Amino acid sequence: MDDETGDPVENVTVYIDGSTRGTITDKAGWFELRNVDLPCDMVLSHVSYETARHPVTDTAGAGSMWFRLHKRMIQLPEASVVQERLRKSYLERFRRTFLGEEFEWQQAEILNEEVLSFIPLDQEGYEVYAAGPIEVLLPLSSYRLNVDLIHYSTVFSETFQGLHSSLQACFFFEEIPVSTRSERRAVARHRMETFYGSRDHFCRSWYQHKLEENGYQLVEAPPENEINDQDGTTAFRYKQWFEASPSGNNVLNITQFSSRACNLYYHHRSRNRPVDLTYLDPSARSKRDFSRLLILKDTIRIRPSGRIEENSIMFGNAIGRKGVAWLLPDDYIPSMQ
């Protein structure tokens, strides 16, 4: 319902964040979602209202929920509005950081760039505001992705020795139907190649205690190790130091970090398929991607889907270069059709 008038609001998109499960409210403002895996975040999205996100951890009270939506108001300081002649430059930079540096490989496209507003910050940084959900087309993965932007900024980071982007958003995937068997196989191959080596693949492997089985070596970065050092010989002498334990509601607690910087190495072969490091040594025939991780909190909470609660990790380098165009639904499982 509308927070001011109490009237029901129709045509609100209600979805589970990071999933393909969603629905639309009717004229009376009612909606229904079935077969929802918990815990999850339920999102209410409407072009005229602020995006509302509601964590659902158990079934208590889930049968009857009431939500009051606030009118969307974006007030930009007059002196900070970017001139129209600079907008093209900001859009080009935003595409490369938001979608990912190699978004052309994904053929990703923002369909409604007119909703975006840019406010410049110091040191070439900027903030982005959206007047409504950002619509992203991912044709090779066969998804239409709606992004409800909560916060986006690009600022200079000493840790990553350059500009680093921070994104907080909610994501709703709408699958684009494909008709033929060959098209389905092409989509399945592309999704699998996109998933391996991604942030979700790494975090899901971490949750399952299968980092090495999935080609990952996570080590604390020694102080003298530079950010662009991809040799790793020094870092490999450091053993894994973290402890992991279940915390209920299918959430894994990983502790003993306390603002550490980490090096992450992903060993893979063709089509990004991981090398199982539990019985195979990395060979010259395999490739290795290097990512930099900055742990922001002492405890990291990871859900089975690989979703990290509270944005407690910043990613740089290989994973950091993969943006929204590399996202897949939380329930995606690699398979060939």
C-alpha cells in the first residue's frame, strides 16, 4: 500500500532477490509467491516508489505480510548535475564498470540508459542514481535482467591501486525462451562458461568447503606482496587460516579475518572449467586467474547460493572485472542440455 494514502498499489513487481521467481500485485495490492527457499530477500519494485527489500528467514508470519511503499524522490544538487556533453563519457565508463570490462563478449546491453543520472566525485570518481529499475539484456545467457539500484559509486582505492566500483542492488532474472535444441545447448554452454571463475562460483565453492576441488587457492597476501604480483610463490607458503561453521538457516559463518587482504588464484582449462587441485597439480596446460580480495569484516556470512550477506568482501582484478553481465540466478546449476 501507499505509505501516505494507504491505498493499494498495483503493478508492483515482487520477486526473490537474485532469482527468476517473481510476480505482480493486482488491483488490490495483493501478491502470492510459492515454493520459496529460505533464507531469502524479498524485493518490491515499482517505478514510482522506492525499492523495498525485506529479509525472510523463516515461515513465521510469511503467510500475511503488509508493506508500505514510499514515493520515489531523487533530488540531485543543481551544481552537481553533469552537463549533457559529458553524459556520453560517463555512460561509456559506467557500462564498462557496471556490466564488466569485457561486456561486449557477453553482448550485454543496457536498454533504458535514460533512467541514469551521474554525479561527479573527486579523483575521477562518480555516483550513479537510477529513476527506475535498470533493464539489462543478456542475450547469450538468455536472460533479461532487472536491476534495482540501491547504491553505485566509482572511487579511487589505495588497496586496488586505482578506481574501484561499489555496487548494491537487487536482481530479478526473466528467462528468454529458446526454441531449438541447438539453441538450448548454446545457452547452457555459455551460462556454464560464465559461471566458472565468477564471484558466485567462488563463494558457492567456499560454502561447500570445496575451494580446491573447484580450482581455487585462497591465501593471505603478505605485506610485501604487491597487488599485481601474479607469481604467487610467496603467497603459496601461507596456509589457509580461516575457520568455518554452520550458523543455522543454511548460512555459513567464516571467521578470523579482521580486515585482511587475500590473494585468490583460479586454475582452469578450456571454457573456464576448473582444475581439481585435490589430486591434480596445476600444469602448464592450465590457466590461472588472479583476483584480489579485501575482507571488510571479521565474520563473513555465506548462503548456499554463494550470496554474501552485508557486502563484506571487495573483489578486484579478475573477479572484480566481471560485472552484472556475468550474473546468473542464485539457483543456477552448471549443466549441458
